[in-house]
Amino acid sequence: MAETSPLRRRMIEDMTVRNLSPATQRSCVHAVSKFSRFFGRSPETLTLEDVRTCQVHLASKGVAWASLNQTAAALRFFCGVTLGMAEIPERIAYAREPRRLPVVLSADEVVRLLEAVPSLKARAALTTAYAAGLRVSEVTGLKVADIVPEARLRHDDSDRMMIRIEHGKGGKERYVMLSAQLLAILRTYWRLARPGPWLFPGRDATRPIEPTTLHAACRSARAAAGIGKKVTVHILRHSFATHLLESGVDIRVIQVLPGHAHLSTTARYTHVSQGLIGRTASPLEKLRLEVVPPA
């Protein structure tokens, strides 16, 4: 294994003391490394014009806006924090996010998808993702003890119906709903699989299931169910929020359940909830208006 350079070590330390997640750290280091390789020299010798040249190159190659912004964020951190060049970060541009509406499955499509998953563990995990609106990393990170309380899986009828998300996005902890039907499904799964400590362990029982395993299961189930839409684990999360909105749940409650930091993120679902639009009464309904004007 190649020795870590002092500059890379310093950047990792800078990210560690700011409590950035391991995944974020790997992403940032990878982005700065690619930037360095593009020019063939140490990143500490590169200039703002070099940053612009690299961004123009990536954009011309059709790199997705999310990847462009991932690179921009990494370079902003590297220049502003690790190199101490306070004037540089604000001059590194972010790509504008395209305004795309999220894909959403109907309730029937959710049933068809989940019933097409042949693996008990994968089906229970994907069902949990939909039932609680979880990110794939949050599903894979669940432990048996996160079902509040753990004894629920052993038929202890407590009044608390919640799932603890220990490490959500940004390392934030939160609690989400545990529906009676999901509890029944997880009890059946626990009785047959006896997992622990991870609720959904990988091949090595001491480690959680890999996100790639759930992504693959989702793709296979979509094909088996004959669903024409592009379906990912995250689409189940979108569907969760949209179905709650269509059921009349307050949008501020929906913001809390998936762990959205901003209400504007949740508000996207108002644009795809056709059922909610159809049930919304026009203010004209409250007016007494003659159709035929007076002669």
C-alpha cells in the first residue's frame, strides 16, 4: 500500500476534526486526487485558473451536475481549509442543479416490486426502506437494537412504535415511524433469520449488508415485476413521502420523517402528488357566481 503523503494526511485530519463522515472523506480525497492527476502535479501548486480549466473539461465531457459539485466542494475544502487560502473557495463555482421531479411508484407498483424480491433479507430491508422512508445507508446501518425497544421483535408490546436512525445524513440521529405491518414483517424475518447485532447482516455476520446488494436486488425486482420506470432504493424513499402527502399528512411532519434539513426539499413532492392536486378545491367553489351574465 502506498504511503499517505503529508498533504493528504493533513486534509484527512482537517475533515476528521470537523466530523465529516468516512464516505465524505473518501469522496473528497478522490476528487482532489483526480484533480491532481489531471495536471500531473501536486494539488498545492495548482491555481484558481487550473480549477476552472478542470471544471470546464469535466462539463464538456457531460459529467453529471452532482459529480461536478462534489468536485467543487472537495476543492473548496482543500483550498480553503487545508491550504488556508481563504479567498479561493468562494470563487470556485458550483453547477446549477437541474429542476427534475423525482420518479414515484404507485402503491400497486410498490407491492409488485417488493413481492418480486426473492431473498427474505433483501425483501425485509427494501420494505423497511419504503415503510420508514429511509436512505439506503440508513437501512444497511440498522441494528436489532434500533427497533425501539429491541424486545419488540420478540413480541413485547410496548406503546412506542419507532425505529432509531443512529447515523443519518450528516451524522444526525432521529426516530422514524414503525408501522404495525412492518413490525409484523420484521418479527417474521427475525424469527427465521435470527440476525444480530446488525438487523440486515452481510455475508460476514459481523458486518452490515452492502448497499450494492440492495441496489442489485431492486434492479432485479423491477425487471421481474415488469415495471417500466427506473427504480432505485431511493425511489422507495420518494414514494414514501409522496404517498404520505397524498394521505393528507402535513408537509412539516413529512420533512421530519425522512430527515430533510430544508422544507424546500420536501416541497418537491407537492409537484408529483397528482392525487393531492386532484383533491384540492379551487377558491371558486366558495363563490356564488352566475354563469350567464345579466342582459
